[in-house]
Amino acid sequence: MRLPYSSRPSSAKERCWRIPKLVVAEQDRDVTLLKWQRRAAAVPRRAETARPLYEQLRDAPQRCAAFSVVEMLVAVAIMTLIVFGLYKMFDQTQRALRSNITQTDVLESGRAAMELVSRELEQMAPSGIRYGTNFVATLAALPDEPLVQSLMGGNEVRTNVVQDVFFLSRLGHEVTGTGYRVLFASNGVGTLSRFSITRHVGLVTSSNLPLAFLRAFPTNFQKIASGVVHFRVSAYDQSGVRITSVNRPDQIIAVPEFRARSESRLYFMDKQMPAYLELELGYLEPPVADQAKSFPDRAVARRFLEKQAGKVHLFRQRIPVHTHTFTP
């Protein structure tokens, strides 16, 4: 019985030809085994890399890295510029806000004072008593000269005038004398205050009410507004002409003031009343007034106020007098 070809005993030549195949097979087996060993050895490494991140960062070698001195100086310089710019911006915003608040307060105070004074001046009425004083406007007896302020450019000036104003009004059988005066004035800046006295028409004489106003103590006045540098009332006739020079001893007297020749001292008596009154009121901003008070030397404070014309808010109003009887 013949054996299959593969089972036949090989000759020496065949055996020599098969030996390299066995060697190659053994080498392939060794390479494959080496690959499996490497894969098996790589499994723990993969498991090790799957650890939590904080453990890997903890076990990782630390690198010593930091900013240099030049980088720190550049960063500090940039931050300083940014902070300085923000500070300037906030400072400008705060100044604008404070200025707006100050102007709003001054405008509100000025309008309230103007409304109060103008409403009372509009209700003026004559006393009907011979030589009785109906309306008086004279330059106030202040300890200082009128404040003269330089306008923009320095070529023109404005003289602030402060007057004492007194007038009568009547309601039924009662006559009321009302007066306005600037009290506690220092360097031309004071507080506008109001005085009022009421008497029965049968007890009113030609001079008792005006004398009560002239002799009144500061405690008898009511405070209206502070920081007033200008308070003036001018009289006009029916044609709108300012009354500056009239001499009727029993009715009207309008003569120039001694300390300010451009201003007139006005007295309306008996039944005489002006046709119109022009009320002027000047307010100094409170921060400027407080700064002027802080100067120990009055001369220095006055020079400071003379340069603050832009900080004065002026109000002006023409008031008709319904009971006017003035005839030129």
C-alpha cells in the first residue's frame, strides 16, 4: 500500500529544502509572540493613563515658569494708565453732575423767590394818607461798597446793587406793610429776608409801618434765600420809561443815591403808585459763596468774588401794578 505524497518519507534533498521553511516559521512565531508580549505590556500603561486628571497633574514633574521683570513692569504701566484714565473720566462725570445739581438748586430757589416777591409787589396799594409812604426803594446800608464784578474779557464790569424795599398792600380793613432786606451781608453776599406787619386801617399813620420796618431786628425777618448779591426794584411809568428824577415832596421823590449815582432813591406817597416795577435778583452759587467765606482776609475774599461773575445767576421780571396812579 502506497502512502500519500505528503506522508512519504522525504529525501535528503527535500529535507534540506524544508529546513529554511521551518526556520522562517519559527521566526514568524517569535515575532508574533513578541508583538503579543508588547501588547500585554502596554495594557498596564493604558490603565495608568486613565487615572483622574488631578492625580496625573500631581505626579507630573513641576515646571518652574514665571513672568520676567520687564513683563511685570509693562503690565503695571498698562494697568496704571487704564486706572488713571478711568479716574479722570469718573472725576469729569462727578463734576458735571455736581454742577448740574447746583444749577438746578439755584434756579429753583431763584424762581421761588421771584414768584413770592413779584406776587406781593403786584398787590401793592396806596395808603391814601397824606405823606403816607406807599412804596420805598433805597440803597441798603451795607458795611461794604457794592460788589463790582468783571465780565468776560475784562473790559466791562457789572455793579451789583442791594436795596431795601418796602411797600403797602390792603385787604379789607387791614393794611399790611411788607419789606425785603439783605441781611448778614459780607463782601456784598447776604441772605434775602422778608418782614411783614399788619394793622387796622384806622391805626395806620403816615410813618408807623415804614418805621417798624426800618427798626426791625434781624430776628423779626423770615429767611427767603441765601447767597444773594444783587437785589433791585426799579419803577417805570405808563410809557415804560424808568423813573429816575422826580421831586414832588408830597407825592413822589426820586433822587440819585449818594454812593451810587446811577441808582435812584424812590419814595411814592399819598395816592401815587408806579405803573410797572422791574425786579432783579442775583444768586451766587453756594460752593462759590462757601469758598469766599473760608478766606480769613476780607480783602482776599472780595478780590475772589470780583472774578466770579460767571457764577452769578440773574433773574429779571417786569411786574404791572394794577393800582398805579403815577402821572409824569
